[in-house]
Amino acid sequence: MNRFTDRVALITGAASGVGRATARQMVSEGASVYGVDIDQEGLQSVSDELGERFSPKTVDIRNREVCHEAVNGCVEHFGKLDVVANVAGVVRSHHVTDVDEETWRLIMGVNLDGMFWITQAAIPHLEKTAGNIVNVASNAGFMGQAYTVPYCAAKGAVINMTRALAMEYIKSDIRINAIAPGGMKTAMTENWSAPDDIDFELMKTYTGFRGMAEPESAANAICWMASDEAARCTGSILSVDGGLTAA
Ligand SMILES: NC(=O)c1ccc[n+]([C@@H]2O[C@H](COP(=O)([O-])OP(=O)(O)OC[C@H]3O[C@@H](n4cnc5c(N)ncnc54)[C@H](O)[C@@H]3O)[C@@H](O)[C@H]2O)c1
């Protein structure tokens, strides 16, 4: 397939996991990818793998100004913007009573603020190309998960922000969608740590029946949603969670 021939995509979180798998897939299908991440070393390794059709940009997406600079940098470098994949995210696990301000701001800043700033900066460019945005939400945006309350709040907001954006641009040619993955084998889950005294019974409802997925499961959904095959989708939230939220 060559669904992204001559298309330019900006992908946040491109240094690792789902973002990296999405960059790899899009480049393999003809895209030029502007990879945005806070992890410079990770970006360098993606760049080494993918070559000159991947341009790395080290950015902390919590900052509005740098998000706008990154989007402009992408357009300067590759000449236009067709696709934004807002993939970057962080999770932390705490009892609600132990969440300090720094942790709350981190979770909201990366999962929600950054997505909004990148989107805001990208829209004028996407209007020129009839482009589209794919946001990465989570099953945590639909379910009440214990010990990750700020993350659930942020991902729930991502889902409704996606719908609201789609409605604001419903009379344009821009499409804005989200995918909502379940658990995947990435750095996020490999580095996950929880308080020692959590009640594991509460976790059973969101472990599901089909185990952990590879990041390519979400990357494939992002690529489909970003391609012309999904031309009819806007304001859609696609669950890619092994049936976790079907219950
Ligand atoms: N892994 C899972 O089980 C799972 C499940 C559901 C949803 N998700 C979502 O999928 C997306 C990708 O996560 P992943 O599993 O690939 O995790 P990951 O940790 O492998 O990748 C996340 C990337 O985001 C980057 N990032 C973090 N803070 C940043 C910042 N301030 N500015 C720019 N980049 C920043 C990280 O450096 C990293 O490269 C996230 O939005 C996550 O919430 C993951």
C-alpha cells in the first residue's frame, strides 16, 4: 500500500512505542514524517532507522509556543502538512490523595494541553491540504480506572475534544478523529509502577480477555484513520482494545 505518497505527517511521541510504529508505517507508505518528541536520543534512533524522510524535532509539547514553532518548522522543512498524529502521552499511577500538583500538570500537560496546542497550530495548514488529525485517546477515556484518575480525566477530555473539534470544522474538508487503544507492550507499560498497597481486585475490570497488544495495532488504526480510506470519518472514536470496552 502507498496511502501516504507525497503526504507530510507530523507525529508527536514519535521516539517510542505507538508513535514510532506509526512513523515507520507512514514512511514505508510514502510519507515524509516530522517526528516530535521530548526524547532526543529516541528520535535520533528513529531517524537512523528511517532516513531523510523522517525529520526529528525535540520538543516538550506542554508549551504552546514550542508547539506552534514545531508545526511551523514542519511546514518550512517539508513544504506543507497533511496529517497530524497526536500520539505523545504519559501515565502515572497513584492513590488520588497522593497526586501532587506537578504530577497533575504533567499528565494534563502532555496528554491534553500538548494535543490542543499542536492541533491549534496545525489547523490553518490542514485547511490548505484538506488534511486530518488523529488523536490517541485510550480505553481509560471511556472507563473509570482506579489509581490513574488524572490520566482518565485527560483521556476522557481527549475524546470529547476530538468530537468538539470535528464539529467546529464540520463544514470544512478537515477530518478530526481519535483512536482509543487498550493495553500495549510499550515503554509506557514496561515502566509502569503502582503504589504497593493497591487493591488488585479493582484492576480486573480493565485487564480484559485478550492480553496486551503490540504498538503496531494502534499504529495501523492511526494510519487507516489518517488515510483516504477513512474519508467518511470525522468525530469518530475508534476503539482498538481487544474488546475491553465492549463489556
Ligand atoms: N501503552 C499502552 O498500554 C497504551 C494504552 C492506551 C493508550 N495509550 C496511549 O498511546 C500513546 C502512545 O503511548 P506509548 O504506549 O507508545 O508510550 P511510549 O512511552 O512508548 O511513548 C510515548 C512518547 O511520548 C513522549 N513524550 C512524553 N512526554 C512528552 C512531552 N512533554 N513532549 C513530547 N513528547 C513527550 C515520550 O518521550 C515517548 O516517546 C499515548 O497517548 C498513550 O496514552 C497507550
